[in-house]
Amino acid sequence: MASPSSWLLRGAVLAVVHAAAETVRADFGVHHPTSRTVFEAIMLGVLVAVAACWAAVDTWQNLDQRGRVWLISSLIAGWGAAVLGVIGKSIFVDQTGVSELGTALTGGAAFTALLVLVPAGIGMLAGRWIRKPGRHATTPEDADADEDEPQRGGPKRSTPRS
């Protein structure tokens, strides 16, 4: 079973990253209202890449119950980013009040959770294609994958099975 520190670490780090991105996005929108579209697209791409790459590494390292870990992490990241985003905007941008917390904890948290969960799922799929260097077939799936690869020094030979 996956330890609570696995999903807690991922959720907390992604909550801080998403809250910081939201605060920077809001501040950039205040100071540069006409050029914020490109900035927001780049920031969204970076947030997606962080979750996808981290999940791919988890799959590559064969993290136990990674689907559950990323589901719980996305929920923690959503709610954490909502609270931290309201706090960050109230301190650094425009004195956002507690009245914004309800919206942030519902729609904002759901969007952030999906912004973590969907790329993580894609990253877990991509992580299956990444092979560790020097890895030998240890499971039947790995043995089947190794049979599909051509051998060094010539074509693959097939032997009859008994």
C-alpha cells in the first residue's frame, strides 16, 4: 500500500505550485492586461507538464498504487491551491477577501484537481513506455516485450515451444 507521505508530498507541492501560479497570473493580469493571454497559456502548459512528468517518473520507478496516489494528490492540490491562492492574492495582488474562498474551494479546486489528475494520467501512460537502462525481463509482460525487440547481430530467431 502506498504511504500517506507519497500523496501528501505530491498534493502539497502541487498546491503550492498552482497557488503561486495563480497569484503570479493575477498580478500579471493587473499590470499587463492586454498581453496576459500568452502568459496564461505558457503558465498552463508548465503546470500540466509538472504533473505529467512527475507521474511518468512515478510509473518509471514503479510506485505502488500510483493511480490512488495521484487521485488523492489531485484532491489535496485542488483544495490546498484554492486556500493558498486566495491568501496569496490577498497579500500580493488586490486584497482579495474571505468572500472569494467559497468560489475558490468549489470551482477553482475542481479545476485544479482536474489540472493535476488528467496530466498525471497521461504521464502514467507515458511512463510505461520509458524503460530503465539495463533492465532485464522479470515479469511475463517484460519477457513478451523483450521478445518483440530484435536481437543484436541479426534477425530474431524463433524456437518451437513444447
